[in-house]
Amino acid sequence: MKLFTKYNRINLGITIGIFMLSSFAFSVLLYYVLLNEVDNSLKIEQREIEAYIAEHGKLPEPMQLTNQKSSFTPIDRPLSKRKFIDVRMDSNGDHGSKNGRQLIFSTRVSNRLYRVEVVKSLEETEDLVRSIIIITLSTILLILVATLLINRIVLKRLWLPFYNTLSVMKKFKLGQHNSLQFEPSNLDEFAFMNKTLKEVTDNADKEYTLLKEFTENASHELQTPLAIIRTKLDLLIQDESLTEHHLRHLQGAYDAVQKMSRLNQSLLLLAKIENNQFHSTEYINLRDFLHDKIDELDELFADKHLKVAQKLAEAHITINPILCEILFNNLLANGIRHNHENGCISLDLSAGKCIISNSGIPNPLDNSRIFNRFYTSQFNTDHHGLGLAIIKQICDVSNIAISYHYNNGIHSFELSW
């Protein structure tokens, strides 16, 4: 939900609540004000009746009008006080469907007491209240609609600099040395946000560049001493005067140097992938590519007596060719390295999907950590654990989804794009 939508809903809900309570209070107050006017009118009727009796010494004629009625009934005792009550009346003055207001009091005429009842219809009062309420509610509805439209228009314009800033941030990439250029804003909050984002991204870009240069330089600088150590070890191993005990120690050192060299190359490759140094892409015919790749690895398959099953349909992918080479080299190398003698390996290629499966250890790998760096299973501790991390990194930068499955001793990696 967008911020201004949520704000509109909260604002509209509160406004409607306030208006409804205000309307209810206003209608109740208005009704009682008009009712008081009717009571005052009845009091005037009482004074007129009493004045008529005082002047003529007799009761006036009972009144039977559409909206007013008066009646006189002899009584034995005077009423304690006059009172106002609500009654129902019809157009003939009898009890019926219309609301009315009745005044009851007592008066004396020639030593006789009479109960006087005067009723006035409240129809006009109720019509007036109803009309005022309709006008008020219509005005409130108009105000709400106008407020909603104004809020949407005004808020969209107010938040426009924010969305412009987001658009600029989406285009920002580390390592490109492009300083962000935001549109100027006359709102202090957005101007401060743009200034802060510019400072943060500039600092992040500088630190990223320094880290990238350090990683590349460190990896390249390590290559030379590693190569020298490996050469010296090669010469020592070839020395015929060495004993078998010495040769075993030298071979262990040589293997460690080889592992360190592979680790250094893998880390350098990961750094290059993360730094987006393989940004160019090509439209590759994957079926032909995998045919050639299987032919290249034919000797390695034969060395372990692996049965290769391939089901390659026509399929294409847009990817950097170097990364494509590394991706399938690593997947197939894993399928060979972690396989057993007389095992099997299969490739199933279809449009938008490729599944590479191989026999191997009789237990599934940890699916939650399999693509983590330096992860190795308990059955394979001779490797640095970066192969699958490199595969995952290539898939991420190439918009390829990768997943691992295990079923009855068969390990499968599924690629989809």
C-alpha cells in the first residue's frame, strides 16, 4: 500500500467520524431548539386562552385545525403544574400517524375548573430538521470528496521528488564512478534526503573501489610467490637424493600450494563476478554448447567409467560466454569429481531449463548451506568449497534460478531462466 493511500484512508476515516458525530450532535441540538420554539408557541396559546377567559368570562371555542387542536374538559381539582408531552395525531386532530407536541394546564371559568389541552403538529418542525440534515450531509459529502481529490493531487505532487530520487537510485551501481544527480527540491526534507543519499553513495562507491582494487591486487600479487613456491617444490621433488620420507612431506606441501593457488583463483573469480566485470552478454545455442562440452570431457568420463545420458533439446540463453563456460565446467566437474566408479551422469535440456544429475554419496547435501562459500560436506574435505558458490554467483548475475534436489542417490542441479 502506498503511503499517500494509507494517509488518505486514515484522514478520510477520521474526517468521516468527526463529521458524523458533529452531524448527529447538530441534528439533536437543532431538534431540541425547534422543539423549544414549539413549546414557546404553546405557551403563547395558553396566554391567549387565559386572556380570552379574563376578557369574556367564558371558554373560547375548541380549535380543530390540521396542525393544531385545543380541547376543554371539566375537572374537580386543579392540575399541580402545566406539562408538555409528545403525542401522535392525524390531520383531524385525533391520535394518528403524525408527531405532535401537547400542552396540558388547568384554568378556572366562573368558579369551574377545566383541563385545557393544546396540541401542535411537529410535522413542519421535523420537515425543517430533515431538510437541514440533508443539506448538512450533502455539504459534508461534498467536502469529503473535495478533500479526497485535493489530497490525492496535492500529495502526488508533494511526493514527486521522492519518486524522482528513487528513480535515480535505481540506476546507481557501485564501481561506475557516477555521482548521483538529484532534481532540486524546495522542500527541506527531500533536499536533506537527497544530500544524505549523495554523500552515502559517494562514500560507498569510493570504499567499493578501494576494496575492489585491494582484492584484485592481493590476488595477483599472491600468484607470483605461489608460482615460485610451486616451481621450487617441483625441483626438490625431482631431486634423486631425497628419501621417501622427505618426498612425502614435499608432496604434502606441494598439494597445499596447489590448493592455495586454486583458492586464490576462485576468490579472484568471485570478486570479478561480484564487481560485474563480465557485463557483456551473447545469445548462446545451449544445445550445441553442451554437445561440445561433453566431447571435451569425454576422457574424464571414461577415466571413471561414467555412463553419460543426454537429452538435449533446442534451447538458447542470453549470458556472458565466459561465465557460461565457467558455470557448466563447474557443474560437470562437480558431477565427475563427486561421483563414484561406474556411476552415471545425465543432462536434460529443454527450453528455459537444464537439469544436470549425477550419482554420488548416498546422502543429500545441506540445502540451506549448499551454495555458501567454503561449505563442504562431511564426505568431501579435499576442496575449498567455492565451486557451488561460484555457480550461484554466476546464476544470480545472469538471472538464472538454480535449485538442488536429491532422490535415491541421485544429486540434481536444476537451472531455469
